[in-house]
Amino acid sequence: MVDAGHNGGNATHAAQISHPVFIGTQSRACDTTGTATADGYPEHAYTLDIALRLRATLERYGATVVMVRTDDTGWGPCIDERAAIGNRAHAQAGISIHADGGPTTGHGFHVNMPANIAGYTDDIYAASHTLGVALRDAYAQTGIAPSTYIGRDGLVERSDFGGLNLSDVPKVLFETANMQNSGDAALLRQPAMRQRIADAMAIGLAHYFAMP
């Protein structure tokens, strides 16, 4: 299951995306507008581009891919529905694609994995961590370094992401770089880099699927 974070219509549907959703540990907004580079390249457009590239690569190698969205004109879906899409499909794995809005002085990627929450993620905790490490390791081929401002070696455990907490399938939320950092932003603007990112994700998923 491939989830392109945010959506192009979120900014014009403030009431809908601000609606609270209970995620097991707390309530969070249905969705957000996401971030953007300093020159206006929006996260929602970037994540969809990566998601479509990733789908094409995975399908070329025989995978069945369930997409949360395939265009950038709607709003949402809410974080609980994003998780439900993967659950209903009985996906082998889920990846939510994002780019961070971190400090301008920080750069790099980080993979968010679910914390161990009884009754929510305890059944996917170990597999999600295995998935996160496989994706982290494959991402080295992009040349984007692990985050300098959050996590350790590109990995972070979170209990406050609804798309992870409500998932019944192994899943991670991948912050592929920091859009607020000028160096990272310049890389994400390049179509060749976006293809490299998608290819690295496909390799990471292939490695995960190949594990006993």
C-alpha cells in the first residue's frame, strides 16, 4: 500500500481536515496541508510524484499496489481512512511518503516506525521495524543522508501518527528529506532524484519481502 502524504485540496477544506480523529493514544487532525520548499514546491505534489513513480516500479516487477490517492485535486483522506485502505487490502506492507518541514539548518531523511501500543500496534511492531530498517538501508543509494535533527541513524519510533497506530499491516511513514533545508529542497526538485528515491524505496520493499 502506497500512501502519498497530504493532498492538493487540503488547504481549501480547512474544516474537514481539522476534524479530530482518535488514534489510540490521542486525537489528531484528520490531515494537514503539509509543508513546501521556500520557492513553493508543495509536499503534496512531491509525495504524489514519488508515489506514482514507486507504483510504476513495483508493478513492473509484478507487485500489486494499492494507492491511497492517484491525483492531487482532492482533500484527505483522513489518517484513519489512510490506514483502513491498507487494512482492507490486507497489504503485505504500507509506506506513507512525506517530506519534512524541519529546521532550515537540518537536513536528511528519517523513517518513522510505530511504537509498541497494546491493542493497536503490538501485532505489527516487529515487522514494521524490520520494514523501516530495510527501507533505511536501501535509501543510502540516493545519497541523502540520515537526518541531522531527529532520530538515530535515520530511524524514529512514534506513538502519535494515526496512519501507523491504526494500521493492521506493517507500515512506516518515510520523511524522505527536509523541504525547509535549501540543499534538500534543491535535490527534491530534480526529476532524476525523485526517480532515484522511488527506486530506492522499491529496493527496500523487495528486500523486506524477501526476508524469511
